[in-house]
Amino acid sequence: MKTLEAARTHAVVPSACGELTLVATEGVLSGLYMVRQRHRPAQERFGERVDPAEPPFAEVAAQLADYFAGTRWSFDLPMRFHGTEFQCRVWTALCDIPYGETVSYGQLADRLGRPSASRAVGLANGKNPIGVIVPCHRVVGSTGSLTGYGGGLDLKRSLLDFERGGGPFSYTQS
């Protein structure tokens, strides 16, 4: 039997928001991690490092480049989530939040049929393993305030401003 770790590969690609580590499990995207991301798994969990031109990494990098260029509003990539059933439901629901829009943790909990689970939604959101592509940055506090983001609040603000038509994507890691 193949272990999950043995089935993983990773590639490191440049992006407009800094270097990204892309992880694939059995050839399907299962992770996108920023350099200083909260809840970033240990490096040894990413599997063997491969050429970013290998599938699925080249297509992921191309779609990310289109997104940051302002010519892509959604991603069309197969993804594999590894988490609890509830986490996977939250991550799947994140993909339904339209480009340029936000929802609160409570609204997302309502959409999942769990109106009292906004804290659990927040915890699952914070552990989203495929940042940017699975748009956890589009979830905000009940008053519209920016709350935690695995890549930092400055990046969350930059992504939201960009999606709301605030010009070309601009972000400088501090």
C-alpha cells in the first residue's frame, strides 16, 4: 500500500505574491503554500521536489499567472483535499464565493446548513491547504472587517483590493 507521503510531489514557483510551494498527491493539486503561511506543513510532508514544468504544476502556475494578470476570475483545476469531512465541505464551499465578493464566517456557516458553526468554519478556513485558488481570502468578519489569513492580513487586503478592481495586483512581502 502506498503511503500518502510517498504519493506526493512538490514544485516551487514564483508568483506575484511571492514564492509558492505547490503540492500534488497522486498527480492532483493538494496544496498551495506561501513562504510564511500559518499552518504550513513540515517540508518533508511535501514529497519529492520536481520540475515545475511537470503536471500538474505547469497548469497551476499558468492559471495563477493569469489570475494575477487580471485575466482569470476562477480556476479550473482538479484538486484533492485532505482533511476532515467538515473541513472539506468548507473548502469546497469557498470555491463558490464569486471573484471580487466576500462573505462572513456566519454566512458561510449558513450556506453549509450549520448556522451556529461560524467558529468551526473559521478554523477550517484557516487551515485551507490550497490558498488563493480556494479563496479563503474572501471570508471576512461579520462587520466586513479583515480577520486572519494564512498569508497575512496585508496579502489578504491586497488580494481583495485587486479583485474589487483596485488596479493591477501589487504586493510586497514585509
